[in-house]
Amino acid sequence: MPRVLETSRDPELTQAFAVARTVFRREAGELFFPTMLLPRNKRDAVHAVAAMCVMIREALAEADLPPAVSGGCCGGSFDSAVARIRERIEQVYGRRLALAAAESRPVIQHILLAAAKSVRRHEIPRQLFIDFVEACRTDRTTSRYATWTALTRYLDRRGGAVAAMIGCIVGVTHSDAGDAIAKLAQATQLTQLLRTIPADHARGRIYLPLADLARSGYSERELARGVVNEHLRALLRCEVERARRLLREGADAIPWLAGDAAKMAAAVHVVQTLEMLRMIERGGGDVLNRPPTLSAAHKLRRLPDAWRLARRGSAQPLPRIFSVRQTA
């Protein structure tokens, strides 16, 4: 029989956070390394809320709904999955978790327990999780975005919601930090979309704004065939420069984060993203065949750049790492 668990029991919380960390590490890619620089309690909370978002995304992906490209609309199974997820969110916030015994508890219950502890400790608004759910719903019904403005609305509800959760956890010292964090989230997601263009297209989705494709002269038909030409290179240059601009604006959040560890973690993430953008640009369209990845050695070599960015004051200019001409 399930039982209502007292969520302050340290051994079970330790296990719950360990499970959340495993799930986050599996999905996070380049994001995992920066989070390990955070203090233990904040690191655990970041992993917990991010793992809950992974759980939400996977649950909706598994729902019995025809993909958006088929022209179908939201079916009953998908609506039921959304309803179940929203109920679990309410359970997390209402301290109404019914959990199995620790030795037989499924992964999802460990994540819910870790998330429940985290949202209370760091006062994370439940609306952020609801926004994330709605972004996942959009992913099932929308396969194209006409303009950057349209794509931004999606990015703000998905990655922007997660970034806002992380902001609640690490803490901020300035009222403008939220806007800068949102820009950083947009840059992060746009960079990831550039790395996953072929995989997204294989699922029937094109996230890059259709207006940008048209402006660059690159067609959906060419994308379907994996054509690499000057039009694709022009498209990638446009998106890379947009992501760089967003990173520059997002870097303003770093001096306003609470604690040196949070500043360093954010700086490492920014530096890694900048390097990924350089690799995409230098590849000249090869991202369609071999999405770039950062090796551990490469990440370590960039730590001095991150350290300089983390030490920057809010009134000081950005370091040279933001120069397009900087080499590896």
C-alpha cells in the first residue's frame, strides 16, 4: 500500500536526489558540468527540478498522440497525460505525495520527492512547471515557427521556465536579473537547436524561423536532403550571431547571482556555449552531419575564461571571450 512520506527524512532524500542527479546527467549534456560547481544543496535542487522537467517531457512524449506533422490534434490520451502531470505538480506543491516504500520506489517517485523538497526550500512558483507543460503541449501541435518572435514565445515557456527555476535556487541580487536569465536561456536553447537540426527535422519539426530560412535562401527541401551550401552557411551565421548577442545580454545576470559558486557555474556555461557556437560556425554547415561536442579537455582549457567572466563586475566591460575572432 502506498503511504504518505514525511519528506524530511535525510536517507530517503539523499537517495531521491541521487536518482534525480542520474536522470539529469543522462539528459543534460554540456549543462551537467557547470551544475557540479554549485554548493551541494543548490546542486541537488537544480538536478531535482530539471529531472522533474525531464519526467514531464518524457511522459508527454509517450502519450498516445499522433505527431504534429500528421495533422492530428490533441487526442484524449495526450489530454489525460497532461491532466495527470498537472495533478502531480499539485501533489508536489500540496505536500500530498503518496510514495511506496523506499526499497521498491520507482524513479518517478524519487524525483517527485526531491522536487517537492526543492520547490519548498527555494520558493519556486508552480506556474513555472505549468508553463513548461504548456510548452511541451505546443511541441506536439506546432512543427514550424514563422518568425523569431514566435519561436521566442515557445523558448521562454520551455527553457525559460527551467532557467527561472534555477534563478530561484541560486538566488539573485538585482531586479533585472530575470530578464538577463531569460536571454541566457534563449541563447542556450538556440545553440542546442542548431546542433539538432537533422534530428528535429527527422521528427517533422523545424525550429529555426521560416523567415530566416527564406532570407538566407535555404529551403525545407534542401534541408530534407541534407544539402550544405552557401545558403545554409548564411543561415547558420545569422543564428550564431543571434545566439552570441543573446549570450552577451544574458551575461549581465552573472554579477547579480548570489554567491561566487553560482557566478562561476553560470560563467562556465556561457563560455561553453560560446565555444559551441564557434564550432558550429567553423564547421561551415557540417552540423547537418556531425553535431559538435565539447571534450572534457576542451572544457578544462576554457576555465580561465570562465573565471574572468565570473569575476567581472556589473559595470565592467565583457572580457575578450565574447570576441567572434577568438580562436580555440
